[in-house]
Amino acid sequence: MGESKEYVSRSDELGNIHISEEVLAAISAAAALEVEGVSSLANPSKKNAAKGVHIKLEEDQVVVAMSVLMAYGHTIPEMGKAVQEAVKNAIESMSGLEVSAVNINVVGIVFPPPQQQ
């Protein structure tokens, strides 16, 4: 059987708009990957970055949870805050939905390759 998709629905005077949670996850992943200090998302699927992003709808507000790998040399609190703001702004501007929380788990550090001499 096919995987059931979850949708966030909004109504307006012209009808309904349904936004897949996968779309919100893709927006979140793209926004997080643009933040300096984020090396990659920690996810089971390298082909689909959004697989490691979890979206929930609580009282008509979006809650995002994701795990990231950060690049060595960046400050975890600063990078985490930048990811939270980028994801929140991206979802709110692209979908019109309100984001109540963006939970970031830093699960690893990526070190640069050693310099060749």
C-alpha cells in the first residue's frame, strides 16, 4: 500500500489550499542548509534531505524538528538560532502558516580534511 500523506489545510474565500507536510519539510531542509555552519542534515536518506525533518501541526501552528551536522569552528548556540530563524521565516513566508517551534538537534560535527603539505 502507498504511504499516506499528511496535509495542512487552509480555507479562504475561493476554496481550500492543502499543503503536504513533505513540502513543509522540504522548505525547512532547504532553509537549514543555507545557514553558515550547517554541514548537512542528519537523515536516513541522502537522496531526500527532507526525510530527516519532522513536521507536526499543533493548534494550527507548525512545529519543526530536525537534526543537523555542523561544521567545525562554528558556535552551536549561534548556528542553532540561525537555523531556527531561517526555517521559521521560510515556512511562514512561503506557506502563510505560523511556526510555533523549530527544535534543532546537533548530532555531530564535520571536521575539515587535513591540509596537504
